[in-house]
Amino acid sequence: MIIVYFKCNGGVVPNKRQTFKSSTHENTGAPITEVQLNVTREEVQELPGSEKYRCECVAWNKRGAKRSQTAIVEVAYLKKYFEQSPYTKSVEMDSQTELRCIPPDGIPMPVISWVRDGRTIDPKRDPNYIITADGHLLIAQTRLSDMGNYSCVAENIASRRVSEPALLTVYDDGFCEQTQ
């Protein structure tokens, strides 16, 4: 027999607040016990000062007890305003260009993506687009077809924010050769 439970901030969480699921491992037939705990925003926020809400999972059987690593539970959020939205710009065809985006603060840190004229940009499908580790959009070799309105999208489990659009204009600065 195995007993599994959560301890949060030093106290054992009552069974009625935990969801239990039992199954067996498909290859070995060993018993599996899963326990889930939903923590409310109020529980996390009612702690005084800067104290963190901490939980750990404890499993116990006749051979002893094992504890998980302690998890710190925080309230997810995503602020409304971008620290830096992309700027409208005009660039020469075939040049490299960068549209900068610094997303709003959030926990967990937001994932950044980009849209052009309302369509999500997929760098895997078009390698001319690169989303940098810090969320900026690089266009390796700007084409006339890259003209449009670009917005930065910041998203986490709490919310999704879309920046104001920036118009990218691409011009061809080619010169006409006279033929004789």
C-alpha cells in the first residue's frame, strides 16, 4: 500500500482538497498513484509579506517515505503594456532589418511570437524570419512581399497581449541603366 499527499507551507493538505487517480504501469503492471492539488489565488496571496507559498509531494510505503523537490507557487500574470513595441520603418529591399519588441512583465515569462497583417509568422516555414531569444524579429533579406503591419504577441497562461502594429515599408532603390 502507498500513501501520497501534499504538504504546503508546513501543513498536510486535507485529502478532500486533493484529486487521486490510480492506474497500473502498462509494461510492468506496477501500481501508479497520481495526486493533484489545485491551489487558489487567495491561498497564495494571503501569506504575509514576501513569504512564498511552498508545496511538496510526499509518498510513503512500507519501505519509507520520499519527498519531491519543494515547488514555489506564484500567481500568474501578464501586465498590459509592452516595455517597447515595434516601430514603423522603411527599409531597402534585400537589406536585413530588425523589429524590436520588449514584452510586458509576467509570470511565467511570456512567450513571444509575431504576426504580419493578422497572420502568425512561422520561422520554421519561412527561414527568412528569425525570432531572437529576446523576442525581436529579424528579417534576413527584406523582400517587397514583407511589407505590412507587424505586431508582437506576448502570451503566458495568464493572458495574451498584442502590441500596436508597426508598418514595414520596403522600397527598391535600384537604379535604371540607360541602354544605347
